[in-house]
Amino acid sequence: DHYRSYRSLLFSAMRAGLDAVRGEVCLRGKLAPFPVQGRTVVLAAGKAAASMMAGACEIIGPEVEGIALTRYGHCGPFRLPAGITMIEAAHPVPDANSEAAARQFLALAAGLTASDRLIALISGGGSALLALPAARINLAEKQAVNRALLASGAAIAEMNCVRKHLSAIKGGRLALAAWPA
């Protein structure tokens, strides 16, 4: 009888902990709706992208448009507005969907004006998922580097540093594409 009571308590604590770190919960109090003359675009990437996008849409409202890029199988049960595109790609080694999604991120950002607002939500896995190779590098080469980094035991900060230098979207390039939004 005590075993069931402790087990129930542990499962309740675990569920409360997991609920507290959901993307849509974490955005509450951190993201506020505010009027904008133009469009509001949200770009979310990472394993929590679907959850973060759901939270952003809940806070900002249905006029949001954007893209959520997450790992295969991580879309979750979220109902997103019609203006949101959900894309799944490979993680931790990127695939063609990773590259295509990164191109879509850049294209959407590049179409913004000073009247528009861009919100970028990046969670764990975002760097691996947003895999747009820099000039003179192809996806196969980027995948090989990623596999080598994973096999080397490099820390995530070290892997992200290398990824940034081999990317056409990381290292502030997405922000530059979105200027002047």
C-alpha cells in the first residue's frame, strides 16, 4: 500500500516537472502580444518547436504565420493556425528536410519589412535541425562533419561552434536576412 502511494507521488512529481518545462508553458510571461503594423512571423526550431509554436500562437493570436521545424515524431498533439507550416527532419544528423526547412526559414525572413516582427524560438536540437550548408559545402559533407563531431565526444558548445562556421543560416545569418524586421 505504501509502495503505491510513493509510486503515485513520484509519478505526480515527474508529470509536474515535465509539464513545467513544456515550450508553451515556458513562453508564458516571456512573450507578450503587442501591436505590430505588419506581419508577425514565428520561426521555431528544435525538439520543442511544436510546443513553443503552440505557445506563441496561443499568446500572440491566430494572425501568426511561420514555420516550426522539429525532429521526426516530435510534432505532438498541437493544433496550430493555418498560417503555420510544421516540418519534421532528422536529428542529430541532418537530412534533406533539414536543408529545405532552413531555406524556407531564410526565405520567409528575407521577405520581412520594418513594419514586421520576427520571433525566433530555438530549443535543443535546433542547430542540428537547421542545416543549410555554407557556400562550397554540400549536405553530404555537412552530415559527415556532424557524424565525426558526434563520434569525437565533442561538447555541444564545440559542435555548435563548428556548425555555425559551416552554415548559411546560423551565426546571425537568419537575423541579417530578416533585417529590418
